[in-house]
Amino acid sequence: MEEEPRLSRLTAIITQLQSKRLVTATYLAKKHDVSVRTIYRDIRALEKSGIPIITEEGKGYSIMEGYHLPPVLFTEDEANALITAEQLLIKNKDKSLSENVSSAIEKIKSILRYSQKGNADLLTNRVYFGGNNNQEKTSDNLMQIQSAIIHFQVIKIEYYSSEKKQTTRNIEPFAIYSTNGNFLLIAFCRLRNDFRNFRIDFIKTLVPQNETFTKHNMTMQKYFEDYIQNKKHP
């Protein structure tokens, strides 16, 4: 695995220090796939740059209370809802979404008031949702699909249906919804010349095309009324 650039790692360490009351060198080393000795050097570099890091012998590192002035203050209920949402979202089956959710929420948690950080850590370890094991990801396309939706970008997919039939299609992505733990992509399929839904974990390859499409005159309500009732399959 290629080591991430040091500047990126130092920036991430600052965020991680801000998101928890105490962070150990072992945790940071594992998080960034580097040695504990490298983390020691990183901490010293941050200290020399003026970041007020507090070292608690045998426990870990923290940032001096009051150093980071958050632009937004969360209420306790909002912070708790954030932690619950994080645990729910990381149980999804798409790797690209899980990684980005964890990174984004870690940054959001970094602006919690200092007194809330310990509570956030405690709640993280007390909230559990059953279902998909976090290691068993069955797709890695969700973030690319989201990007294609907002940029009206045609994507080419290799798709295996539930009957194991393989087809290659150019599609115009419209929306995503989740049912029974699976993400489904609603898209205009150029092969069928109509709207269809595709299970995202059945998309084996996905290649964005250098082509955009015109926005469709379609709403979620219209789609469900016209297509779900008729149960049109890919």
C-alpha cells in the first residue's frame, strides 16, 4: 500500500485529535498504515508548527481545550444523532460510501465542544446496528454514481442481473434509493429506451463517459407510480 503524503497525514491527524478527547499513537499508526515511530515524529512536527498538543503519558494525545473555535455548536441531542447516523451509515454495503461517511463525520465531530468529545466516543461504542458486517462490502460504485447524477453524466456499466445474465449498457443515472439493505439505481437505460432500476451491488464495472445528457422530466413520485407498480426489470 502506498504511503499517503505527509502533509495529508498531518492534516488528518489534526482532525482526529480534534474529534476525540484522547488519541493514542497506536491508533494513529494503524489508521494511517505507518509505524508508531513515524507518528511520534509527526506529533513533534505539529508541536513545532504551533499546534498545542498535550501528551498524557501512557494514555495518548489531545489538543489544548479552547484551541479550536468551532464555527457551529451542536446541541447534545444533535451530536448524539450524528453518532447514531454514522453507525447506521457505515453498515451499508458500499465501500466508497462507508469510507467517505467515516471521513466526513470525523471532520464534523472535530468541531464538537471539548466537553462533548468524550460523550461522543462513549456513544460510538454503545450504538450498534445489526445486518451487514462492516467488512463485507459488495459494491464500490456509489460515490461515482452520485457524482454522475449531479453532473448529468452518462455511465457505462457491466451489469449482472439476479438471473446471472450479463449485459453492457450506457445509462443516464437519475436517483438512488435503498430497500431491504440494498442500494438501487434508477436510470434511463439506452438499451431498453426506458427507465429501469439496477441493484448497485450487481454492477460489476462502471466507467463514466465523456458525455452528458439532458435532464429528464421525471420525479421520484412519478417513477414509483409509473414503474414500480408495473415492476419493470432491467
